[in-house]
Amino acid sequence: MNTLPNLAGIATDDLVEKIGGGSFSASYINWSRTMHLLRVHAPGWLPVLVHNVEGGILHRAPVGCYLLIKFQHVDGSETPPMPQAIMDSHNKAIALDRVTARDITDTHRRGLCMAAAMTFGLAYELWAKLPLESGYAEEAKPEAHKPKAEVSQLTVRASPMDGVLDEVSPEQMEFLQQAGKIMAEFRENGAQSAAALFYRDLCLTNEEMMGVWALMAGESKARNQIKKFKEATTEKAA
């Protein structure tokens, strides 16, 4: 049996990303960085999905379903499997017949980070809300006199829509942040082309659109242009 590596203390504050604002804020390490840390500090260990009795990867629960994730070493050693529920943006279980491919891939990435923390202690400090090496602390708010150009385009501003982001999962917030990046392109390249990319590539639901609006509080000009484009395309379709 291969001895399990202890990866507590490996994750550092420079790997941490923060999402959300207002009444919602979360710190996390991107799944790709988590996998890189595993490759470097736990060579030979890889995450594996445990199959159900029918050969699939979804395991039924009284409500919804879950994935079982374990780690397996190239020498054949393996760890106990850890369950990760498939949830919506409000961390509620999704009915089995409504689970999509996107739900599965998001859950897999989130679950491998959880399993790495439970199995190897990798980035357990984030789950336990402990400081990381290099003096990780909450980000300071931008100073009032700081030039606007130096403030991130994705900064979340206080607005009456802050509550829309309550209980949003890290994966869902990451997706909405990507929508925010499309908005940055929107402002740079013009209303028609960027708005078309926004609707064509992201295909946001009404709930996700509300989340983007919350992230874009203060960007009234861009929001109005997007709404006008949506209305125009809806009229053409009709």
C-alpha cells in the first residue's frame, strides 16, 4: 500500500481566487491548479470516478444523485471514495432526470477538489477558513482615490441586486465571471458583435442572466445595450 502523502500547507495564498461580493464571498483554488499541485506533490495519484452497479457514474440518492470520487496510484493503491452531490446554483440536489452534462462536469471538478482536501489535506485550510502560507488574508478594498483604470473590470459593486448571488456555488460564480469577461469584450468591440457572442456562446438562462446583472451593477450603459440587442433579435425571430 502506497503511503498517502500529507499535502497540508502546500497550497499558498497566491493560488487563491476570490469570487462574489456583497452578501456572498468565497475563496477557492481553481481545479486546474489543484490538479497541478497533485501532480507535483503527489505524483502517481489520479482522481477516479467509481461506477455504479449498472456501469454508469451517477449514483442514485433518495433525492437526486451524486458522484463517488477516489484517488488511485499507478501502483494499484487506492483511497476510499468520497461522495459529491450534483447540485444547482443554490446548492440544492438536482433531480436525476434533470441532470445535464454540464452538471456532471462541474460536479466532477468541484468534487475532486473536495476529495483532495479530505484525502490528502490539500488546501484544507480554505475549507476550514484558516490562513494559508504567505499570510493569506481577505483582500483589501480599493482605495477611493485609486484610478478607475486600475480597478478590475470584474469588480463586484454594491447594488440592490446583491442578493441574487446568495448561495451561488463556486462553479456557478466562475461561469458568471466568464460572462463578465464577455462584457469587457462587449465594451471594447461594440454592441452588435460582442452581444451576439454573448448569446450565441453562453446561452444564459434567466437565472444566470440575473447573476450577470448583479455582477455588472454600475455598468448601466453596457446592460442597456445588451437588452436592446436582445429585444431586436427577439423581434427578428418573431
